Amino acid sequence: MKKEFRRRPKEKNTDSLDKLPPFDQLQALLQQGAITCEDIVDRCLHNIAQGAYLNAFLRVYAEEAKQQAATIDQMCQTNNLPELAGMVVGLKDLLCYKDHPVQAASKILRGFVSQFSATAVQRLVDKHAIIVGHQNCDQFGMGSSNEASAFGPVRNALDTTRVPGGSSGGSAVAVQAHMCHVSLGTDTGGSVRQPAAFCGLVGLKPTYARISRHGLIAYASSFDTIGILSRTIQTCATVLEIIAGPDDFDSTVSHRPVPVYTAQLHFDKRAKVAYFPVALEHPGLQPAIRKQTQATLDTLLRAGHQVEAVDFPLLEYALPTYYVLVNAEASANLARFDGVRYGYRSSESITVADMYQKTRTQGFGQEVQRRILTGTFVLSADYYEAWYVKAQQVRRLIKEKLEMIFATYDFIVLPTTPTTAFKIGAYTQDPLAMYLADLYTVPASIAGIPSISIPNGTDENGLPIGLQVMAPAFGEAQLLAFAQYLTLLL
Ligand code: GLN
């Protein structure tokens, strides 16, 4: 399919980027008058312009961001600092922001403007976070490299010949390249954790139903979560405690009280940690990642924690289970994009049936079409039992097995990805090889449990390695505290 036309800006050196003060220290600086919010926004806009060749942003809301910054600076003078004053946030192009376009990085939603904001977005705006723009991603969140966008690939700022991961690739690069403090991404099967690993960031996928999905363009509704990409655990916790919790617009959100995560970041227990030899011995695992993960487990052991090997033979079924189920859900969710109600409509058709067909053929990217077709197949009368029902059964087995492990252990530690950031174009012709990138991230998605990726050193090429930590459902407070402890330990 033809890509939407965008001229590729000239490549510059990422050294010309202006570093942002970490959000954790920013409020003090604002209060002392050492920096203004307008300075911060200017820096972000400068970096977005300088880093245009990275293709991280699809739309930048520069004037609005500047105005909001000016308002916050005035508030600072009255000494009344709003909770998220100074925080610049970018949104994956799957999250609605009232009166702004949203396109799922796909041609099919061309011209669509959100009539309301996603609850998570609104909660940030209410605390005076500044939304700086919408970020590039794989169409509808379907992909692991950000190459399946109608607007061209995103480049990893550490090595522009490599992918940033996907599908929240633009969201990761925006934080990596100091274009914003935080990005809200989405994680259905790893789309926040995997780009975080490839870009050297913190990426949290919360428990399913911890954060409202209202205003998130649906991919696979029983897996979709809004996730957070940031530089530090502290910033991640700050955002989570604001956006999590019940919402009248999404009845699936849990009513469990939302802990004050930022007040609980101190970890002083002896942790019981499980790891899966089957994951570490997988033939697809890059040796440097195996070595680094093993070294981390050894460090934990030496620090007095209980670290034990646990069998998880279901790992090999996780990927097929995931791809059967998400494609089934996607085929149902994406039926609404038909050229009749909103977005792109093919102008070449004469009959109504022709219009539907041409609109969907021209509007959706190749990967999205592949998934709609596969999903329709596994839901069709003849194959439903053999594929869809079977995958649901395996989903239950995986969920129960992980719950059993968490009856004994506090955390499961494993690599986030089998490889570090790969070259652009390496797997675009081989979807199955691309799906392998999600090997370690899909189990947490299948079980609906929280999982975080944190930086864990680099490989022989200096590319970041991610360490993944999973916790039981609604265990974000412990998970964040342990992740914080790990970042200090490693
Ligand atoms: N790469 C996975 C997929 O394509 C995960 C995507 C996601 O989490 N949105 O389904």
C-alpha cells in the first residue's frame, strides 16, 4: 500500500538536542524560579524540530503548549504549583484528545477529530500536564518495530539505522530524545515494554483494568492497556497514580483504591524472585541479553534475595495464543472503520459493496489487513472451536500457572525482548520473525498482570537491554518499588 507522503527531514546529530531536567527535580526548579515552564516547552519544541528525522511526532501542538506553559508560569508566581506543572506529555496516536485529530497512524482515520479526551489524557490535563502532540506508532498498535505506520518508520535516536521497537515507537523515541518527559502509549502485547527496552527507558504496562480505556482506539479489548514511558520510575509512579482508577465511562475498570505509588517507592523486603530457565535458554535469545539477565539474577541473590528457577513450559504457547486471540478481537473491533461513518472513503467505487471493499483495502495497512483476515478466519463457524476456543483455553492455563507462581513468589524476572533494537527493514518481509519480538512480553498481557521494563545495561554494540519484572494483578506498588530498588542496585 502507498505510504502517506511525508518528506524525510535531513538527519542531524542527536547531540544538538537540549536535555530536559528530569521531571522529578523540575518542580523544585520551577518553584525556585530557576527555570520557567516556557523554557521547558521551548526545549521540547526545539528537540522535536531538531529531531524531525526521527519521525517520532505526527502532529505537534506548539502554540497550545506555549500558551499552557505561560499560564503555568503565572500560577507559579502565586506559589500554587499544580501537581503536574512543567510535565510535558506526548500521546500515542491511539489516544483521543478533544478537538485534535487522531488517526491510529493509519490512512483509514484520515481527517478524524476527537470529540472527547481519553480519561487518562483528561486526568493529566486536569493536573496541568502539557500535551505537546500525537506520536507515530504502528497502525492501530499492530507491530513490533514502528515500521507499520502509514507515516513511515520511526528511527531509534541511539542508532538511526535501527528501529525503536513498536508499536509505541514514536512515544519511546520522544522521551529518549528529550521531546517530552512522558509518553502515554498502549500495551496490548508489549508495545510499551518492548520500545522502552530498545530505547533504554522505563516502560510500564499496568494491570488490565487499572486504567480506563475510554478514549483509547481499541485493538484487542481484553488485552489493551494504556502504558507509561518515562526516564525514571518516580515519574512513572507520579503519572500512574493520577491516571489509574474507576471511570464512569469504562465499566471494566477496577474499583480497587489506587495507592499513592510515589509514597511507596522504598523497597526493603527480602524479595522472592522466580525466573524461567526456558526463557533464558531459548535459542532466539541474544547471548548478551542472556548474560546480562543472568548477571542481574546473580546480583539479586548476592544481595540476599531468594532467586529460584521455575518451570514455565507454557512459554512456547504464549505467542500463538496471543496472536489468535488479538487478531480475533481486532477483526471485530476494526469492523467499524468502513468509510461510512468516519475517516477515509475511497472515491473510486460505484456500488456500496465496492465502496466498503476499496475503502478498507486502501485505508488499512498490510499488517492490519493480515490480522483482520486471520482474525475473521479463527472466528469463522468451521474453525472457531479449533482456534479461538482452544486459544481461550490456553489463555486460562497460562493465567492460572502464573497465579500459581505468584502464590509463592513476589516477582518474575525475565528479559523484555529476545534481541536488542534490530535494523530497519530486517523483518518487514517476515511477519513470523517480527512476532518473535513479543516472545517475553505477551505472557503478562495474556494474564492481565502488571509488568515493567527497566534498562539493564547494553550489548556489544552499545544498544540498551531491557529487564522485565512481572508482578501479581494490582501489584503495581510493589512492582514499582522493586523496580526502583533494582535501578539503584544495577
Ligand atoms: N507487537 C504486538 C502486536 O503486534 C504488541 C502490540 C501492542 O502491544 N499494541 O500485537
